[in-house]
Amino acid sequence: MSARGRAGRILTWALAIVAFAFVAWVVPVRDRCWDPRSPESTRVSVSREDDGCILHLRTGDVRIAATECAALRCEPGVASTLSHARIGVLAALMGLYMFGMLMWAARWRMLLSFAGIDMSVMQLWRVSIEAQAGGILLPGGIGGDALRIASVVARPTRPGEERAPTPIVVASVLLDRAIGLSVIAVVAAGMGFAWGGVRDATLGFVLAGIPVAVLLGLVVLRRAPAARFRWLVEGRFGRVAGPMLDYVRDPRAPGAIARAAALSLVVAVIQFAVIRGLVFALGAEPTAEKWVYVGGAMVFIVAAVPALPGAWGTADAAWVFFLGLAGLPAGIALAVGLLWRLFWYLTAIAGAVLYVARRRPSGGPAG
């Protein structure tokens, strides 16, 4: 491994360790309670039972009656928060999450179909959830994208046809991510401005700037005189970059991008509705509503950073920090993140089952 590779790996692990340490320091597993007549610094971990509570003191466990327990002021822990979650609401939110995945597949289809790669929404939905299964084991969000690309390139779009060109599939995935990020950012910024106004909305303006930057980048790619830069269209690099530029410059691309952006709006609304629904399912009420959406968008951005597999540590720290700005206790904020991850994992399990069950040519490799 090169020195740069070793440095990158050390930085990745250092970032993850810091994130895990932050979560472990801030988030209580059990409820932490204290007598309202005493300083908050006297709080201790508490386990609740039907007939009272057990205080886990340094000197040993102490049992108190239910009336004394009810008089305590408590910060909810992640374990007790999850144990009181509304199961019916969670089931409905899981269905909504899956519908959002279907809309995501429809968005991607818009970006593939105009380039001659004709796959159905259900095919792309299956590819997407199969990629989520592998994304659990790969760093950040880029691992799942690599698997999406490999899945489409590895098989013909129709029986007897040639396989999809790799540069076109790569370009479609990059464009899909750019559109998705842009719409999520602009929806989060809009909700932030609606609930919090424009004062002290620096992060909202940053999010609002993301779609502007993406749009300007697309305009440059479509209009810049690429022929003047021979390295872009010739040689080994040109064999990859050339088809990608042709894809973006296709006359049908603007219409496909507009339709994909409309579908992305549906996806973004569903994702934020699921996040807000998780807060409701846990019985919490944010004091600063805008941070549920602005913070959710920031979590998605942080989760895309290549770190530990599945963005463990970094994503969890982001949930705790940004939902903390919404006024949610650390235990509830982490519980929201863990339930979101649970939805992801359940979808990934379904993808893994579909991958294993897929029929393969006799005598061909198992994969």
C-alpha cells in the first residue's frame, strides 16, 4: 500500500473513532435522571420497572418507588426510547421508505432511457436494493453506486442485446446523485427558511447553493468547447470522458433531467416525511422544526463521505449533532438514526435475497 493510501486509511479510522467517541460520550443508553431540586450534574442512569425504578449509582444499585421515580426529571436513553416506539407507525414508515426507493429507481430510469439503455423501473429497483445490500459492507455512499454500475453493465438490458456502455452508466449514476443531492438540498433549505426565516440561516444558504452549483456545472459541460482540450476527447482518458460528455450534451438530456428532478422532488419529500415520522413514532416533539430537515440533509451529505462501511460512526454522530439542534435529546436523535439505518438494512436484506434467488445461466459463475 502506498504512503498516500496508508494516510487515507489512518484518516478514515481516526474520523470514525472520533465520531464513535462523540456518540458514546453524548448518548445515554439508559434514561439519565436527577431530582429537580438538585443540580443536573447529579443525574444517574435509571432502569424503569412496573413498580418503580432502579438507580445505578457508583456505590451500587438503589430501588425507589414509582411515586419517587415519577418525580425525577429525566433525559431519555436510546434503549428506553426504542422500547416505547410506536410499531404501527414504524411499519407505515417502512412502506413509505420502500415507495421512495421505487421513485428513486424511476428517476434513474429517466436518466438511462434517453441514452438507449431501456430497463424497467422494477429492474432498476431490484438493482438498487441489491446494491444497498453491498453498500452495507462498503465505505460511504460510493460503494452502493459502484455496485449499481456493475449490475447494469454486467448484463444486457434486453435478451440478445449488447451490454450497456460503462461510461454512460457511470455518467447516469453521477447525474442521478447530483440531481438527488440538489433537490434534497433545496427542499431542506426551503423548509428551513419556512420554519426559521432567513436570519441565522447560513447553512440554509449553503444548501440552497448546491443546486445552483450543479446547474452551472451542467451548463458548462454542455456548452464548453471540449474539442479545445484534446486530453478530454483523445487518448485513454478520452475514451471514457468522450462518451460521458456526449451523454450530457445529448439534445434529449435537458428534458430527461427535468423529469428526473420532478421525481427527485417526490423522493426528497418522502425521505423527509420518513425522518419526521420517526421523530413522531418515538413520541418526541422538536423545538426547532427546521433542523429536522436541514439536519437530515446534512446527515445524507455526511453519510456519502467514504469512511467506515455503512457510514457507521460519522452518520450516527451527524444524527446526534443536527437533531440535537432541533431540540431532541441525544438518545432520541440516535434512535432516529438507528431506525433509519434499520429501514436501510431491511431493504438491503430484501435485495440480498433477490440477488441470491436470481436465476443464472447454467454453468456460469455464481457471482
